[in-house]
Amino acid sequence: MTIHRRTFLAAALAGSATLAAGRSFAAAPDPMSKQAVLYDPQAPVLGNPEGDVTVVEWFDYQCPYCKKAYPDVMKIVADDGNIRLVMKDWPIFGPPSEYAAHLTLAAGKYRQQALDALMRTPGRLTDAEIDATLKAAGFDIAALKTAYQHDKARVDGILARNKTQAEGFGFFGTPAYIVGTVVFPGVPEMADFKQAIAEARAKKSR
């Protein structure tokens, strides 16, 4: 099935239609429920945690398109001031991506700083480059590794849910976004991204 650049999910979010992968938020069990997709308490949230519009991004720390879009998305989030940006690690570029996800998700309240540091690195990564980037951002790599081992079940559970959701929506790769009730499977035009945010906000105010 071909997924168009913008797939509207308004009916699906209301529980009255089926998603591209044959699931609806109302009928599907966790982790494909609306609550799990939009409000997973374990997923890092950037921007305003109390924002009136939720944007969800599935990403990989080695994905060049994720990294290219990241500064533009973050600028929109910062300029708006009222967006919840939910970041869902989907490490599909191999072991270094998994390693990066393990360390950042184990960073606790500092995971936003770890995420930001890695998203601003160019190109593909090795484990050594991930360590160097996080160390330069002020992290103790040994402590992060220990934290992951202690918290492995929780971190691995987050990644499993993220993967299930991405596959459930029929995404073929990263990045992929949900903005309100609109899916962008790929890098969106920022004008379209802003329009989707405005439309989501307008619907909430009705």
C-alpha cells in the first residue's frame, strides 16, 4: 500500500475508522491506543509538556533525514511555545542506533540533553562517536551504561512499543510524524507541518 505524504487520521482518532495498517485507536489494544501513541509517559517530551497540540516523531539517531529536519522542527516548537513534541526512538539503522537509544533513554531527566546532542551530529555514527558526543555534552558514559543495565526492562519496553506503533501505522522508515490527526511518513514541508499544527489547534478550540 502506498502511503501518501499526508494521511488524515481524524476519523481514526475518533475511533470510527481504520488506520493504514488495519487498526483503529478505539478498537486496538495497547500499544496502539490513542493514549499509548500520544501520551506514553516513558517517551521523551520536548517543547511544552502541557502544550495544547501534540506532535509525535519516530526517529533514528543515524537517520540523515531526521537530523536534517530536527533544527527546523525544534524551531517551530520553540517559536510556538505550546507544542508537546513526543520523541519515539525507532532504531532501524543497526546496532549503533540501538546503543544510542539505550544510553539516551537511560539518562533520566537529562535525556533531552543527550537526545539533542546526538541529533545534531552529522551522518552515521559508531559507538565511539556516540560516546564522544555524549561525553562532550557532559555525560559519564560508564554511568549511562550502568543506568541502562539497571533499567533495561523499561527502556527495552519503550523501544518495543515504538516499533510496534511504527509498524502498525505502516511506516517504512524514519522520520515519521503525527501532528494532531495528520501523519507525515517522511520529512514534511515545514509549511505543511505548521498548517497541520494550526488545524489541530483549531479543532481543539471548537
